[in-house]
Amino acid sequence: MSDKFSRDVLKIDAEAESDRICARIRELLAHTLHRRGIVIGLSGGIDSSVTAALAVRALGAKRVFGLLMPERESSPDTLQLSGEVARSFGIDTVLADITQMLEAVGFYQSYQAAVRNVVPEFNSQWKSKLVSSGHDEWNGFTFFSVVAQSPSGEMVRVRLPHRTYLEIVAATNFKQRIRKMIEYYHADRLHFAVAGTPNRLEYDQGFFVKNGDGSADIKPIAHLYKSQIYQLAEFLGVPEIVRKRPPTTDTYSLGQGQDEFYFSVPVEQLDICLYARNHGIAAEEVAQATHLTTDAVQRVWQDIDRKRRTTRYLHLPPQLVSDVSEIEGL
Amino acid sequence: MSELKKRVRAFVVSNFLLGDDNGFAEDASFLELGIIDSTGVLELVAFLQQDFGIRVEDQELTPDNLDSVSSVVSFVERKLSASGQNS
């Protein structure tokens, strides 16, 4: 066997890892969280599907409750795929379309008004998404542009000034926060815990909304690289249609890959770059394994370090002026 | 200290450090000091465009141009010079 650095370093014993995670889920629920089961929002993506499968394996299907929470801009695939996952694992679910709640908080109006700052003709008939400047060739600061598509198919791309960028992000975060509010409603009603579904890339790089999808009582796969989650998915019997689906944010009305919005290179390359960063592998070896240039690997690592610093706020609990030590260690 | 440098530094201290000037050097990296993140860069660009009447292009959003007081000052001076304005 060669010692050459390759993607093989991310290979795991899927059965042993599943057993380890399931034992930990049972332990945390019984002895730390004191809850009787798990509520999970199902998106039809690989991460929530694997988390649901692990929860069922750990606790049995009766102790897992799934939520399907599309809105009017969700991909049509979302409901079909998440329903298929629930059926595969025998999970009870409820459908909670969040469109009316988003209307009530003014999301669609706020979002459209913000985009009209830079695309004056934008209206509800148009589709749009945010895209990042970050990619392996770009050595500058990350900035974001809105890409808007008119009803006739014309595409417009405009860099966002900071106020407009913040308005769009703030409005869009309603989607994740409303979903989390519904998850906690059902968790309270059932005396269950809420599972978060980030993979290691998302958790490490701060790709989540604080008090939105970042909020949870347990995050069973946050330590796993994305390719390891695909290995678990295959072992756990996650439907093939879900395993073959490209990662998507399913947040904007135009289809958007995670690497367009947040990550500098496709997830399968970033996975290996992150592993290498964490284990002190030389950039030249990573370049060979990922088919990136050595310079590009260095830029990806700089981006990883920068995102760790700038998203630290997302991981922080509320900051106190003085310790309240009496509640520690209970 | 030039008037331009004073205005840039005053903006950075006021906006990012909430008025608490810790004496950072003029060529100290905003990124390395943790003073500015990507949102902060957009705020800095908005300030430069509004206060100095320059247009910052996408390809100019780099650390070479915007990662310290001195690099920002040089960048603004180049932009003003190219457009025939003075600071």
C-alpha cells in the first residue's frame, strides 16, 4: 500500500462509526439532555437524511419525528425527497409549509425591496440567488453579488453594497429561523430534543444561521467530513436519489450550489483540503490529491482560516460580564 | 499625517473599533488584527466611495489595496490621481 496522500484518508468503517454515533445519541438523550426522542427537519439533502437514519438506528422510528418545511421558493424536489427519506425509515412526519409565516414577517417584501436597490426592475416574477466571489483563482476579499433572472430569462449580476447585502441576508435568515421555531414547538410538545444536521465543513466554516439551522440540542454528524457522510448514507440505506443529489442550499429561488454561495471550491475538494489543513499535510501533496494547483490549495487554506476567524461569533454562546459558576458542571 | 490618512484612520477606529484606538500601525494588516472581515471590507468600500467619490471595481477588492491604513491611502491616492481629483 502506498503512503501517498489521497482521498482514501477519509475512508471510514461505516458500521463502526454508525454504532459509535448511535451509542452517543442514546447516552446524551438519557443522561445529558433528558429527552425522549429526536425532532429533525428533513430537507431531502444528504445531511438531514443521514442524521435521521442514525436517530432511527439509535432510538427506533417511534422516537424520531420529521418535519417537512418547504416554502414557495423551495425546489420541487425537496418535498418529494424528504418524504421518501421519511418513508424509507418509517418516521412520522408533519408538513408545515412556511410560506404564510414568511409573508407574515414580511420576508418576501423585504427581500424584493433589497434586491430592487441594485436591480430596479426586480419583482416577484423574477428569480434570484446570491453568489460569492470566492473561488480558487481569486485572491481578494470575498464579496457577494446578486444574480437575478427576469421572466423572459435575461440574467443580471450586480455586486452588492454592504447595506443591501446585509438586508438580503437578514431577510433570508427568516427561513432558517422559522423552521427552527417549528422544530422546537414539536420538540417541546413531544419532550424530544432537536437535532442539528451540519457536516464538519459547515460546522467548522460557520455555514449556518445563528439561532436558525445552527441551533440544536445535538449535532450527531458535525465531526464528519462530507465524503464520510456519503459513506454512512450508503451503509444506512439512504435512498440513492438523495445520495446522488448535488449539495444545494435550497434557500434562494434560483438554484444555488453551496460552492457558489459560500465555499471557495467544490465540496469534494474542500473536504480533502480541510482534512489536510487539520493534519499538517504539505500543500504539494494536497494539490496532487485534489488536482488543484499548490497556490490554489494555499488560497483555500487562507480562506478556511479566515472563515474560522470571522464566523467565531456564530459559535459563541451569549457573553456574560461575570461568570455564574453555580450552574457549571450540573 | 496627511488629511487623507487621518480620515481613513478615523473611519477605521470609529467604525470597527468603536472609537477605541489601540495604536495599531499604519501598515498593520486589518485581517491579521481581526479588525475587518468581508462585511467590514464592504463597509470600508462604501465609505471610500461616498467620502472620496471613487468607484471601487470588483478586481480592486484585494488585501493589496484595502488591508491596512497605508494601503488604503495609497489606493485612494491612485484612484484620485487617475480621475484627476485631489484628496
